[in-house]
Amino acid sequence: MWRTRAAAACVICRSLANSSCGIKRKSPLQNLHLVSRSIHHPYYPSAKFQRPPLRISIQQFSSLNRLPLHKTKLLNVKHGYQSHRNFWLARLASRLLRIRYLILGSAVGGGYTAKKTYEQWKDMIPDLEDYKWIVPDFIWELDELVDIEKLLKALPDADDLAKLMPDFDKIGESLASLKGFLSPGYNLVSEVIGASDLLLLLGSPGETAFRATDQGYDNDKQFKKVSDKEKIDQLQEELLRTQLKYQRMLERLEKENKELRKLVLQRDDKGIHQRKLKKSLIDMYSEVLDILSDYDASYNTQDHLPRVVVVGDQSAGKTSVLEMIAQARIFPRGSGEMMTRSPVKVTLSEGPHHVALFKDSSREFDLTKEEDLAALRNEIEIRMRNSVKEGCTVSTETISLSVKGPGLQRMVLVDLPGVISTVTSGMAPDTKETIFSISKAYMQNPNAIILCIQDGSVDAERSIVTDLVSQMDPQGKRTIFVLTKVDLAEKNVASPNRIQQIIEGKLFPMKALGYFAVVTGKGNSSESIESIKEYEEEFFQNSKLLKTSMLKAHQVTTKNLSLAVSDCFWKMVRESVEQQADAFKATRFNLETEWKNNYPRLRELDRNELFEKAKNEILDEVISLTQVTPKHWEEMLEKTLWERVSTHVIENIYLPAAQTANSGTFNTTVDIKLKQWTDKQLPNKAVEVAWETLQEEFSRFMTEKKGKEHDDIFDKLKQAVKEETIKRHKWNERAEDSLRVIQHNALEDRSISDKQQWDAAIHFMEETLQSRLKDTESVIEDMVGPDWKKRWLHWVGRTKEQNIRNETKNELEKLIKCNEDHPAYLANDEVTTVRKNLEARGVAVDPCLIKDTWHQIYRRYFLKSALNHCNLCRRGFYYYQRHFVDSELECNDIVLFWRIQRMLAITANTLRQQLTNTEVRRLEKNVKEVLEDFAEDNEKKVMLLTGKRVQLAEDLKKVREIQEKLEAFIEALHQEK
């Protein structure tokens, strides 16, 4: 009976074992029998047959195992077995169900434990996405350079590959035989910690560079609890050696990466791949900043685009840090004096050659050559000094420099003048305040990355810039702190813990995203970048600060600094550039609305377009000079020339000759004086008159308003062009020599051919003499005062001097009436007689006053006589043809004026020909040169083309250009991401 029940239990256990799924391992029948014996069977004498149970892991059963649900049939009755009772089957089923729940719970608990262990391990390993920069960019472009389809066709089939693959079933059996591979052991934890520290040492950019490996250090603390001090020191030294080993490997890989990227960037030049290179992302961004630097923010459009602002105390090492980032000694250096006198914007980008160039120049400086480096430093110094206004020490004008080279981190940095505490001799009194205002203007940009440079070799209490930075960024959300000259600090500082406090941000009253310690050389300006790198690496390799864990591996070297700064810069760009693009879009809408309301019928022409329009108008007006008629030129020249020479002709030629006794002496005197005048003065005067006439006509065309089409916005520019052209234009010097010969021949001719010319000469003489007579009477009236008629009508009187001169005039007129042929000068006895006669009437007079009054009285008398003589000579042409033979009439003065008139006409004709054939063309050429010079001088255009309309159009153009470039930059940024 007992054997019958045992046999039935064995049958059930066998069916249970055979129905187990997921277990390939076969259990012996003995084991299954023992398991079945472990189940409670009623009426089973367990004490008699009890054996020690075999230890079998419950994990070999799966939660998917199911027991057979059909009824188990017992042995036949005819074999000697009978069923005792039918309740044992239900009890057996309930116990088997309990075993399934135990197996299911164990499986769920094991799976949860495995998942939790996996998550812990996953958190311990850094995010490898941040290390994609290690892989060269051309790897990501392989799909463009390599035909993947051809490669896939060339690969063998799956069946062929399956034959070459190893037997994974055997490998699975080998792995299944390993025990405890999920339990975290010390060796595996140590490897993870080492890998994490190694990745941090490799210079991971951005937030990874600033994250401290808290989990790694917690594991180190646990390891220290189970190890003695010597073991810890030994492991730390071994870890440092490993880190330096991988650091050297990384540098070697970076060097190879540089060479590869250089080859890729040069592939177009060598003709390997004929593909046009796109403009780099950083160059696109730098163009936007350059446009913004020239933009006049008269509409409150603020520049909040990110840039790296480098600030620090004077001589703190700002320039050295920038040169290490740019990998070239590009800045002028000085011992203790201020070298950075204006902001310098440096755009770093990657390129095949290490070169530098200015924004407004096409010259490239090869930074691998010492001659070009010296020329670049000299050029920067010259630009700084030229930007500084007289009476100032620093300037707000920004110098834009672009540096390209293989392996350079892409970013935009602005080097500001060093902050000073005392204004020394030779500086402007407001130098300190100006530097503070420049620094605040750049740092108040909420999207600017502040690179705070602090000298580690001086006392922290002497720092000025840290207080300024803490005011501008109190939370330290966009500040990176850099401690320079750490080698001197380690040597001079008595307590190394002070350096640790600085790097941990506990000493200075400021917060920062990250803290870095760098060494930028030994203080020798002739050191190369490579030697500085080697010295920095050697210092930190042997530094106690790193060995004693006062400094972390990711907080040292300028290489890690440049990577972190570049990553922070691009992170800030990605976060803020779209917001700035929206701001400029709104500004553009406001400007366009203002233009439509104020200038609805005018095109939106900016300053350059307006200049081109004005240029065309000016050139058209210059061409109009060639359309002036010859008659108009000659009339203007003849009239202006006579106005200039008439005084000399009357006073120095005609009047002296007219005082002679006979006609022979008259002609001789006239010929001599005309010859002297022609040789010395007349040609020069004629050229001056011609040049002034050309200026007047040019000015008339430039300033003449042309009705409704006239735009007064060009008046200032036209005036400046006219003045500059006149200043540059020089008359042909050879014109005077040829003109002298022509004028001399014209004055030598005395033959009047017809009566018409004779009458014209008389008319010309009368007009000239009447004009002089009128001027003389006006002078006499001013001398003697108003006559009795004006005194009664206008109630004016004479002064005492006028009364004296009036009495003198009356006395001298009596003298002329007594002697109508009186000479032009008074004799001394006549002066005495006149003075005594006046004294007799109670008028005290000076002899000089008598002579002055006589000159005007006699001049009036002579001009009246000459006019009377002109009337007599009107009928004297017949006597002139007979050379005045048998006639008392002499008209030599008419001949003189005819000679003068003819000389004026010939001179005017000659000058007109020279004007139209030569000088107008040269003037047009000068105008074009002036316009070209003005077009290149932006300051000149800004000064000459002013007004609200011009400013509005200029701002509208700038905002549109900025918005378009920002949108293109954002699109390229998304594509790169």
C-alpha cells in the first residue's frame, strides 16, 4: 500500500519535470523522486525513509512552468493496487500550486534586483554623447564621400557569414557556468571609477567638465576604509600615472586628428573633391556680431547675443590665456604697462592653415611665421593707438580679428582692457571709470559668458575684478573663473589649502560655473606656444596640488579650459539665439511701420543707396557744364576779367598817360605800361578769372533747385563734393605762357577797321568813365557830407570833419576854375595858399587833408572832361583814318580803350576754348575721384548724409540684414545639431 502511493508520487513528479519549459538541463530520476518525497503525503512513513534533501537551486524553474491539468491515473487494480481515498489528489494539487507561486515570486524579485543593479551601473558611467567631439567630423561625412551601396554589394551573403561565425550555443553554455557575474565586485567598480575619471581628464566639454565625480569619490572613501594609508597613496600614484598615460595618448590622437582635418579642409585646393565648402558656423555668427557693432541702436535695440567676455585685473594674464586658446602669440606685450587699450573681438574657427586677418582688411597673417606674427602685433598696436582719441587712454572702438587654424575651438572672445585701481601719470583722469564702464557694458549682456582671470601669484585681497564680476553675475550662472600663474602660486603661497579654497569657490565673494587653474609660461615673451604647453603639462604632472587631490584633473590646463568655454558658449548660443532673432523681427516690424507712416511715397534707400543716387545726380550736373553755350562763357569771362583789371587800367595806365602833353608821349606811356602789365599780371589774372568763372558755373549747377524733383537731403553732400573738387583742381600751368603771347599781340594792334568798332570803343570808354565818375562822386559825398537838399528832406547834418572838407572842396574848386589845364598834382605853394585862405575863414586844416580832397576833386573834374572828349570823338573816325592830319582833334584814348576791349574779347575766347576742351573734363575727373573717396569713407558719408529719414532707412537695412543672417545661422545650427 505504501509502495503504491510512492510510485504514484514518482509518476507525478516525472510529469512535472517533463512539463518544465525553458530548462534544457535534464534532472535524474533520483532527484525528481527526492523532490516528490519532500511533498507531504499522508500515510507516508517519512521517519522510516527520510534522507537528507539534495540542494537544488529553485532558479532552474521558470514562472512559465505549468503542471498537467488532466487526472492522474493510478495503477490497475489487477496488479494489486487499490485507491485508499480520493482526497489526496486535491491536497497534492494545492501544494504544487504553492511551489509555482514561490518560483514566480523568486523570478520577479530577481528581475527587479537585476534591473536596479543595471540602473546603478548606468548612472555610474558618464554620458558618452558628450564625447562625440573626439571622433573627427569627416567620419560623420563618410556617407557623402563613400558609396555605401557598392560596399554592401561587395560584402558576402548571410549564409557565408554564418559559416564564419562562432558557435554561440557553446559560448552560452560557458557563460552559464560562470557564477556571481551580477554581484558587484571590487575589481569591476575600480575599473568603472578609473574610466569615469579618465573621461573627465580627457577634457569633456560643458557641464561634464564642471560635474564632480561624487559617486567615484564615495567609492574611493569605501575603499579607504578597507585599505591602509600606504595602499591608498600607492593607488593614487598609479591612478595619476594612468591618467597621464591616457592624456598623452589623447594628445597624440588629437594631433593626428588635426592633420586629418587639415587634409579634409584642403581637399578642395588639391582637387581631390570638387565640392564647395560652406561658410563655417562661427564665421556666420561673427558676421552678425560685426554688423551689430556698427549698428546705431537709436531704437533701443540691445545686443544680447552671446560672446565670451574676458575680464581681469591689469597684468593678470588675460592676454596669455587668450593666446593659449588661439595657439599663437598674436597680442602686443609690455612689462607692467597697459597694452590693451581698446576691446579686441577675436573669432576663433577651424581652418586648414593657422592664419589671422582683420575684418576690414584682406591681408592674411601666417601665424606659423615669426615675421607675420610681429607684423600682426604691430598692426594691432597701431590700431589701438589710432582708435584712442586725443586726451584719452582707452577707447570704446572694437577691433575685430579672426583667427583660423586646425584644432581651434570655435567661439567669439572679447578681450577688454585690464581693470586698474590707480590712475598713474600719463593716463587720462577718467581712465579708471572708462575701463569700468566698458567692462560693465559688455558684462551686463545677460547671455555673455564672463571669463574672469585672476592672478594666482598675488594676494586674493588685492583682486578688483572679482567684486565687479560678482555685481554683474551674482548667481555665477555664466561665469568661469580662471586662476593663472599657478606655478608661482604653489611656490610662493605658504598654505596650499588657499589655492584649493580658490578653486572650490570658497575664498572669493563670487560664484561661477566652473573653476580652472592654468599655467601660461614662465613670464618670457619669447616663449613659443609649444614650449608653454610642455611646461604646463610637466608642472601639473609633478604638482602636489594634483597628487593630493586639491585640484581635479579636469580643472587644469588651458586645453580643458578652452573646451569648457567653447561648450558653454555654444550652449548659451543655442538657448538664446532664437529669442534674439524674434526681438530683431519685432524691431523690423516697428521700423517698417514708421517708414510707411512718415515716407509713404519714397523708397527705402539706405545711406549707401542714397549716396549712389546723389553721385549720379552730381555727375549729371558736371556733364551739364559742357552744354553751356560759348557765348555765355565768353560774356561771363569778359565781364569778370574787366571788373578785375579795370582799376589797374584806369589808375595805372590811362590816367598817367592822359596827363601827358602830346599824343606821342601818351602812346609811348601806354605802350610801356601795357607791355609791363602783360608780362607780369595780365595772364595770371585771366587764368584766375577763368577758374573762378568755372567754379561759379559748377556751383550754380550743384546748388540749383530743380523744382519738385529736388531732394534737399543731398545738399550737404553736394556742397562737400564741390569744395573738395575745387580744392583738388589745378589749372594747367602752360596756359599762362600761351595766353601771354596772345594778349601781347592783341594789345599791339591799333588798327580799327570800321566805324562800328570805333563806336563800340567809345561806348565802352563812356561806360567805364561814367562808372568811375559815379564812384568818385560817392566818395566825395562821404567826405563832405549830405548837400542842403538831403539835409532838409532827411533831417541829417554834417560832422565837424565833413564841414572842414566841404570848405576845402569849395576852395579847391575855385582853384580849378581859375586854371582848367591844371596838372593832377598840387604844388606846395598852392597847398599853403589854400590853407591860409581857409584859416582866414576860421577853418584849421591839415595839408594832408587838402591833398586827399584835391585828389578826388581833380579826379571828378578829369573824368567829366574825358566824357566830354568822348562826345567830341564820336565823329572822329574819319580823322583817325587820316591819322588826325590837319585836325586839332586827338582821340588816342579811344584807341587805347579799343585795344583793351579787343584784348578782353580775344582772352575770353581763348579761355573759353580751354575751359570747354580741357578744364571741364579734368573737373569731371576730379569729381569722380572725390566721389570714390567719399564712397570708401564711411565716416564722411555718415556726416554728409544725415537726417531722420536716412537714419531710419539705415536702421531698417541693418535690422533686416541682422535678422536674415540670424535666421541663416539658426538654420545651420539646427542642421549641425
